[in-house]
Amino acid sequence: MTTKEARKVGRFSVDLEVSNYVDVEAVRRKALRPDQVRRLNIKGVVDSGAAKFVLPKVVAEQLGLQMTNKVRVRYADGRSAKRSLAQGAFVTLLGREGIFTAIVEPNRNDALIGAIVLEDLDLLVDCTHQRLVPRDPKIAVYEIE
């Protein structure tokens, strides 16, 4: 297996919905109609070797996510850069939902779904079939000890 092939192990695309959590909460408080929630259906690359959740800058802007402080990121090729964080990304994936902080990447076209999202939503990576599967399809299961 070449180095390039090895980097692709555990990487495949999925569809997900990303919404602005401030809008979702406003609907729950009846301060906003459901059709007013800023949401997008986008492609995401599942990368079992990545840790964080990454959104394209254009997606974060369209959703109106609050941009906060900057962080330093390191790419697989050794480069590093400073990137903004976007707060309140409400992710729906395979019927599971969670609220995440996303690293904002200016030149990216799809989301990057790393280990933190997978762990929080209790989704397992099936590399053989290039898909995500819930550990238990009925309910999320968490290890607490």
C-alpha cells in the first residue's frame, strides 16, 4: 500500500444536514418558525484519522454561525495555519443530532467529519463498506467509566 492509499483508508463521503443551533433553539421557544431555520444539506468526508469537525467558510457564513477565536491547525502534509472557529453547528447525521464547534476552512468544498463528531453521535466507521453505522440503531450508547 502506498502512502497516498494509506491516507485514504477510513475516508469516504456522506450526506449530512448542518443548521444554526441558535435558530433551532428559537424554534423550540416558538420565537421562530421551523421554515426560518438556516440549514444546509452538504457532503461531508468522514476521516477516521481526523479529530475535529471542519466546515467550508461559505457554509458557516450562509448558516450565520458565530465566528469566535482563532486556532492553529496542522495539515497532514505538515503545513500549519490559523483558522476561525464557528460556534453552534447543529449536525444531523443518520438520525443522530449534536451541537459542534467547527474549524472554518476558507477553500474547502465539503465538511470534514472527524473522531469527535463520530464519538459524540456514537457512529462507527465501516471501512470495508465505506459507510457509517450506529453502534446501536435504536439509541446512542456511551462509555462513562
